[in-house]
Amino acid sequence: MACEFKVVLICVYLILALAAGSSASLNISVYWGQNEKEGSLADTCATGRYAFVIMSFLCVFGSGRAPIFKFAQHCNASGGGCAGLRNDIGSCQSNGVKVLLSIGGLLGNYSLSSTSDAQGVATYLWDAFLGGNANTVSRPFGDAVLDGIDLNIIAHSSNYYYDDLARKLASLYEGGNKSGRRYLLTAAVQCPYPDDSLELALRTKLFHHVWVQFYNNPVCQYDESGDVSSMKMAWDQWARGLPWASVFLGLVAAPDAGIGYIDPQDLVSHVLPWVNGYTNYGGIMLWSRNYDLATGYSLKLLGKGNTIR
């Protein structure tokens, strides 16, 4: 009888332990800035859903081009029209949200023509948006200091010299950082391994977080039938190939946001369990805030035993 009682106690203990461990932390990164219906930057951060918000995009740069960024109708970049984002950025950071600026994008006009060109773009980014010399260039967001730079370089753009850009940024982060602040360098890549645009840059091992886009790539995205074999293979390649980085699972937050949408329930049941098994799994990246606002994708994930971290 005593033996049976012990067995019951052990079973109860195991059940309670599993229940306690079912609440997993989840870092969520989201792209913001491509649709005026997504709400303000401050409101996005105030939701408490996101660890990183990536302002997108600085879409014109390099090869002698004057840098241009476009944030839908949120602000007019010409004539200092985006200085009002200063307060939004500060609000995000006071809520513990990291705010980054993404350069590139699908519809941008950008390329790097040489090592010196790459270094010049990196210096501009440092001075205009991070902790650099505000006297050398105008600062579009006033005295707000972003938390880092994200590279979202699409395959049709030459992959040359982004490694030089990464090295220069990392050097500025280290050598010019008198405040002790930690600046981030991140990258968005396509799920076929390796990435056509940023392979050389990633070899520098200077990136802190890498968002792997498992959408609009039929060879490695989630299959509608529920087959995750191709996705697993690609994830394994990225996670093992970047042991020094935090690797995020990049997803679309709505069926009409891209090909390869994964229902939140399927994600929790069929994908996150094996992704969580990798020590450098960092969380998920969502495209984009507009779609996430419409579907509540991140909220559904956080409501399934996950907590924001």
C-alpha cells in the first residue's frame, strides 16, 4: 500500500513539473514601418509583445547615392519630418524594447561598390543613428540613439562588401562606444542555406541575431500538408552553421503576408518543440507589425503558455 502511495505521489509530482515547465519564454522580433495602418512605433512597443522592433527600411544607400529611408506614411523623411520618432524610440527603449534600423529591403536601390564605400556607409549609420559624431551628418531622429543595425539584403543585390560594412560597424561599436552601451548587428536571410546575399558577411561572425525567413521559399518553408522535413533540414543547417549567433525563426503573421504561413496552433504543436531543442534558438521574427496587428498572431502565441522575454 505504501509503495502504491509513493507511485501516486511521483506521478502527481511529474504532472505538476510538466505543467510548470509548459510556460516557455519567447523572444519576438517584428518589422515595423511599411504600412501606416500598423500604428505608431510607440504603440507597437507598448503592447509588450516584442523584444525587438525593426524599423524598415533605409532603402537607398551606397555607390554614391544619398541615403533615403521610407516609413510609409508615418513620417516624411525630407526636411527633418521624422524627428518626431525620437520620442517613440525613447518610449520603446524605456519599455525594454530594442529598436533597430533595417537597411535594404525588396524594393530598395542599394549596392556597395568597394571596401571604402562600405566603410563610408557604416560610418554614416553610426553617426546618423547610433552613438557616433552628430556634428558630421544630420540625425533624422534627433538625439535618439538606436540599438543597432539590421541588414535585410535581397538576393538581386550584389553580395560584395557587406562583410566590410559589418567589420566597420563592429569596429565603431567597440572603438567609438564611450557610453558602454551594447549595440547590435543583425541580419535577415532567406532559408535556403547559405544566403546568396549575406554569406560573406555572416562569415565574419559579427552578427548577434540572424532572422531566417521561412516564407516565400518553397524549398524550405512549412508545407501546407504539415510536412516539416524540408523546414527541419534548413533550420538545422542554419542553427549549426551559426553557433555563435542567436538564430530566429522568421515567419509571416498572416496568410496574405507571404507564402508559407503557419497557423499558430501548428507552430506550437509541430515546429516549436524541435526548434527549442537548439541551444542558439533565439525566438521568432514576424513580418510584419501590420499583419500581426490584423491577425493577433503574436498574441495567440503568447496566449499558449509562452511568455515574452
